Amino acid sequence: MKTYILFVFGMFDDHEDVEYFCADVLGDNPIINSVRYVIENSQNIIVIFDSDSDYKTISTELFSILSVDQVKFYFIFDRDSLV
């Protein structure tokens, strides 16, 4: 199992929208395990999660999840790839 870090730059209305997005949208996805997140500036999120899937599968799945009006852009990387 690998740990991934996802940075989301969004336009969420409030903390409840962010919590719903992290817990219900990301957290209910079968390829994503143990979602943890930090809210920055009330709209941007750092999400840390574990997954057994490879990077390409996760990237494809996240593209479909994160293609919503509230998310302006995002990037993801494997935590082990940090220098």
C-alpha cells in the first residue's frame, strides 16, 4: 500500500462543503483508503490517503472525481517520491 498526497485548489463555499467532499466523495471511493485532510485558507485542501492501486489508476479515477466546478486544479504525488 502506498501513501499519496493530493493538493486541491478549489472554490468551496464553506468548511462543510470541504468536509463533505473529503469524507463522502473521496472517502467513499473504493480505491482510496484512510482519508486524512488539512484545510488551508478555507478552500484549499491537502489530502493524504493510502491506496493499493497504481499511480495511473488513481490518476484516472481522480480525474473523474475532481472534474467538478468547485475544483479549479489539483496535483497528486506519491509520498515516497519526495526528496
